[in-house]
Amino acid sequence: MAEYLAPESLRWNCPEEWLPAENTDRLTPTSGIIGQERAVRALEFGLAMDSLGFNVFVTGLTGTGKMTAVELHLRPLAGEGPRPDDLMYVFNPRAPEQPRLLRLDAGRGCVLRDRLNRFVRDLAGSLPAMLQGQEFQGRLDKAVEEFKTRQQQLTQNFEKKVRAAGFAMVQVQIGPITRPEVLPVVDGKLVPLE
């Protein structure tokens, strides 16, 4: 059976006798984590481990105070001992699935990151103009010419070896492209391999 409820009846109010003081002015705020004794003990245990390669893994639902708990326990430890190195993982072109680890003095990782970001921004702004300049085009044309010359030398040397072995190199048209093919020479005539 349905019953109509007024909004006031849907709100719970803490009974005044449950409160330890008239107001919160004289109460000292808590400095720890409430209701997570086991998690706090595990975190303290993990942070007390002074062993290379030992890690603390914290998991839980979003908004449950994981980061706050870790920060509360790490803050007092932050001034103890030497400052740890900055660890940065960078792309490894030889093995993309295995990034390279860079160890930098504490605080230098941010400097490197900021300088690399600035370099990329500057390069993105200046590179198009550099690629369209006359100096670059001259160098590009020279490199292409050197490549063509080298390619011709290699091809000529190969053709000499092919002729000496009783073959000839010819260009064969296949659709819109041509490709080189080596054919045997019998009685002065080119003969298909078949």
C-alpha cells in the first residue's frame, strides 16, 4: 500500500545527544584515515620496506580517499633520505614495445620535458619554411642527383656482370609500370626464361 511522505520525513537528522559538543569550534579535526585500519596498516608496512624494487599497490573505488591516504603517509617521509632520481621512459625506435629508462637528477625531468615541448613547438613553426627555402631545395636536388648517379653506376656494373655471364637486362612493361628482368642470350637473341 502506497503512502505519501512529506519531504521532512525523508531526511535523517543526527540526534543532538550523539554529538560530543555544542559546536565544532572546540573539536580537533582528525589527522588520519577513519574506518580503514587494515588498509592503513598495510600501507605503513609497505612504506616501511627499505628494499630495492619493492612497490606499494593501492586499489579501491574512485573517491574513497586512496590518494589522500598515500599522501598523508608519504608527506612525513618526504624529507628523509636522499632525493630520488627522476625516472623518465622515452620511446625506443628499435623496440617500440620496450621504452628506454632515463635517470635524471631530482627535478631535472620537468626541465627536460619542458625544453623538449618547446623544441617541438619551435620546430613545428620553423620546419615548413626551412623545407621550402632555396638552400634546402638546392641540397635536396644535389642529393637526388648523387643518388641517380650512384644508381646508374650500380646498374651499369651489374649489367656488365650479367652480359659476361651470357644474360641481358631488359625493362619489362607490366601494366603502368616497368621493372627490370634478366633474360638469357642464346645465339645473340634474347630468350624468355620459359
